[in-house]
Amino acid sequence: YWGVVGRIVGRWPQRREGIRVRAGLELGYAPNTQTAEAANLEGDADGLAWDIVVSLMDFLPKHSIGINYAQTGAGWLLSPQFRPNEELLEIRYIWNPRRPYFPLLEFRIRWREDLERAVGSSKKREEFDGYLRLTWEFELKRWKPGP
């Protein structure tokens, strides 16, 4: 089993501060895939996988938001992030104050649905989930032995 993957990413304007747009496209193809029967599908076990991401960075100081849309055919078995036979839409928000003792806040909502219905299922599998994460960085004082 093998696949070919290409990725392109760009950011405009090319600076580190202020509002920026970052966009990326990733495309993968596996020419030798499992059969639809082996994948337990009524449809096709396609080896095509693609993903497009668009992020608006620092739309407010230290605030960023991004949208990710992806489709992964049932024959694409190489991704640790995307499941085979899946369509995904994800929105992620990050607040990163970049100051000592302030938390990084990350919020994500995600919707997933099967591209092809599994054999014996009355409908496609569909999931909706989300998370909220706070990350604090801190340093413990180093203990030094006495004189």
C-alpha cells in the first residue's frame, strides 16, 4: 500500500503582526486501495483524500480562527488525523495572549459524516463534537542544594 501526497500553503500578507490570512490545500491519492467489500461499504472505496484549511490570524490582537474541510475516501488508509470514508468540517478558535502566566485558550467544534453508507446500516454515521482547552505554562523554582 502506498500513496502520493502534495501540499501547498500560503500566507498573505507576509508579516508577523496584524491581520493575516493563511490557506492550505493537501491532496493525497492511493492508487491501490482495498475493495468496497473489504471496507464493508455499499459504495466505492476511493483512494482520494483532500483537505483545505483557511485561517484568519490576529483578526483581533492575539485571536485567530480557522476552518478546515476535508474528504477522505474509504481506500485512503494513511492519515492519523482523518478516518477513511469521512467528510469533515471543523472550526477552531485560538486566543494566545503570549504573556507570562496567561493561558492559551483553544475551542473547536467538528462535524463528521461517512461519505458512503456501510453495508447493513440504515444511514450514514454522523458525529458532532467539540472541546475547550486551557493551557498554562509555568516554571517551578529549581531547587539548589545548600552550601
